[in-house]
Amino acid sequence: MAEAAADAHPNNKRKHNPNGLANESKERVIPRLLKEPNLSHAPDNYDDLVNIEYPPSLYSTMEQYLPSHMLTAPRDKKLAFMDRVLVKYRPNGERARKHREYRDRVKDKYKRLHEDLYTLDPDQIFVEPFRKAVENGSEAALREILTEHSPGVFTFTMLQPGFCSKVLEEVAHFEKWAHEVKVSVLRPNTMNNYGAVLDDIGMETMLDQLMMKFIRPFAALLFFNVGGATLDTHHGFVVEYSIGGDLDLGFHVDDSEVTLNVCLGKEFDGGELFFRGVRCDAHVNGEARSEVRGVHSSSISLIEHHPQEMLEYSHVPGRAILHAGRHRHGAKAITSGQRTNLILWCRSSEFRELKKYQRDFSAWCGECLLRKKERRRRLTNAKRQPAA
């Protein structure tokens, strides 16, 4: 995680008196984190704290980036230090205030239908092969349950039918309650008009544990180059597609490093997911590459083979899709029935900080990698040209 600090300003420099003694600035200094983690440090556990603003796993991850003098400090001192770092990420304004009020009202008034959904019970949630693969933890065990349909798009059977049904019933129960008490349900994002944020109705801790214990092992293995090993926060929600509601979802990228997408049901036709390759911000609107592409320079003409970037996938209830958040995708129109999916946007604060300092080409964008190869070819070819 890169240093978190305010921008430097000329007026922040220390001033010297005639005797040559430095006067300390009276302005409050924002604390800094280290650029590299101290992997030998065993962080404290924050799961028992109720009133912290961010998920406990985020604080545990941040601890490894604390200055050395803070590592042995009491937990409350470290927590205060990290909260001062995080203050610049805290949402402000009217929208944030309304969201807090909405969450408080749901927490105080909403009566849950299935209380067992709000705690992580692997035996009741996951199918046995998935659970055993994570318990084993080896690369071979994790890869054994995966199917890679296209580079960077993996599927595996994950959720038991009973758990899927309970989540559908809980969301329907919440929607009914909100309608009865005249509460406007906050939707998951600006693209979906139906669905609900599971974090808002009390599932945040359960979903955070699901990400840390059961998704991060796969993400660390499959998406290491985009922060998969350092996932520490999430946005968890359900989306719904039906005739008369949202039919499809436009071409987009997710606000995540890694996305988990699990179909919960019910019966439906259509609504296939389509994928078009991983891209950085600079190339997000570029075309997808086919299997074979020509590469030309001043004196060479090469045919370069690239992974297939165009994929369509049909949802299966209980089966999960795992892909990078920057993997461009969308959903085709549903033609009958209703489809509801559980989505977990998994994020890495470390990767987001480091991404600010990337060079000309990212190490994970398909177009950047191609352009980097083409530049190297041109340079190599130029060196081979005889001097004039």
C-alpha cells in the first residue's frame, strides 16, 4: 500500500528562528503507511469490535503497513492511527448521510426471516467439493474444482440449493417490509433498478468472512496480478432480471479487483453473460481481440496468437463465476422467467494505491500487453538495422 498523506505544500515546511532552532508546524500531520508490508508481523484481530467503521479484515491487513514504531502499540492506538489514515476515503455529503440513516433504520426495524443466513456456516452454505477444496488449500485441490471457459473466467459449483432458496426468500421478505413501511430500497448500483445490497440488511460480516476465508484463496491463485492476494473489503448485493423489470445489463466493468457472481435461481431463459477481455481505464472501450491477430512493423509482418477474449456463458443456479473486475462484460436480455444473482465485488486497498504509480503499460490489461510487445519488437528491429 502506497504512502497515504496529504499533498505537499510550500507553507508546510518548517520555519527556522534566528538561533537556528526548528519550530514544529502546528498543522496536523496525516499519518503515513509504508509502501511495502511487513509480512513477518502478525496483526491483531478486530472481529470482536462492533462499532468500527470498516470491516475488521481491512484493519488487520493495514497493520502490516504500519510504521515500525506502531507495530507494538496497543490495539486501540493502532486502530486510531489507521482511522486517521482512512479518513480521506470516508464518504461525505448528503448521499453518505442518507445511506447511514437508511442502514440505521433497517438495522433497528427490519425483522429477519432467516436468522441463520447472517452467520457463516460452511456446512449449510457450500457444496461439499467446494468446501473440501478450500479446507485442503493446495493449488491442486483448488484447481481441481475449476473450469476455465476463457482466459480469466472461471466457474465452479459453490452454493447448496437450500441456501440459494433462503437468500431469495430473505430478499423478497425485505422488499415486502420496505414496501409496507414506505422505505425506498437502495439499489446495488446505477445500472440495476432491481435487487438489494445485502450489506445494508445485515449480511456484511458474513460476506466479509466468505470473501476472506473462501474466495481470497482462489483470488490469490488466479488473480495475483490485480490484488487477488490482498482483498480486504467488499460490496455484496443481489440483482434481479425478469420480464417487466430489468431485462439485461449493458457492457461495463466492475468496481472491484475480483468479482464473484453466483446464480441463485429461479427458472429462466436467456440472460447469458458475455465477456470481452480485461482492460485498464485507457483501453476500456477498445475492441476485443480474436484468436489470431496480425502484427506489422516497418520490416516484419507477424501473426501473433492471443487468447480468445469473446465468451458467452449461461448461468446455472448454485454455480459461481469468478473473474477480474476489469474484465469487460454484460448480460443479454432474459426471455422468460426470473433470474437472481448474488454478486460480491471484492476489493484490495493495497492494489488500488499501487495502481496509481503504474508505468506506461499495466501488467494485466490485454491491450497494454499487446502494445508493450509491439514496442519491444520495434526497438529490437531498430537495433538490427545497419547504421546509415
